[in-house]
Amino acid sequence: MDDNTALLKVRASSDATRLASAISHALYDGKEVSLRSIGAGAVNQSVKALAIAQSYVGSKGLSLTCRPGFTSVTMDDGETVTAILFKVYSQ
């Protein structure tokens, strides 16, 4: 990852409002934003955060889009799991 990329790792316990704020500020800073979610609860929080972030950036005339995909993540114990990766774009 470089300085122009923001990888936000989402958990089921993540606060959607705080995540939305992080998404918005990263986009304002011109960064490429990705949300990495492992598990149904984390995916749920990611989707809620994207909806909230849209309301934040919408007031500044921006529109969010996202492209979901899959990625593999190696956990601390060596196990590889599949995660949902949301790439976020603003126009």
C-alpha cells in the first residue's frame, strides 16, 4: 500500500458512523479507498457505512460508487480466509 491508498479493515463491531467519516475524509484527501470485510457482520457494517458516507459527501456535490470483489487474507494463525473488498470511488 502507498500513501495514496486507504485500506479500512472492517469488523462486525465497527461503528458505521465513524467508518463513514473515515471514508469521507480519505476521499476528500484524494485517496483510493478500499473496505476489507471478513464475515457477514463486517459486510453489513461496510454497507451501512457506505450509505452514511454518501450522505456526507453528497452535501459537497459528490456521488459515491463502489465495486465489490473478493480477496484472500492470511490470518495470524496462517489460515487463509476470503474477504469482501469494496473499492470506493467518488465522482
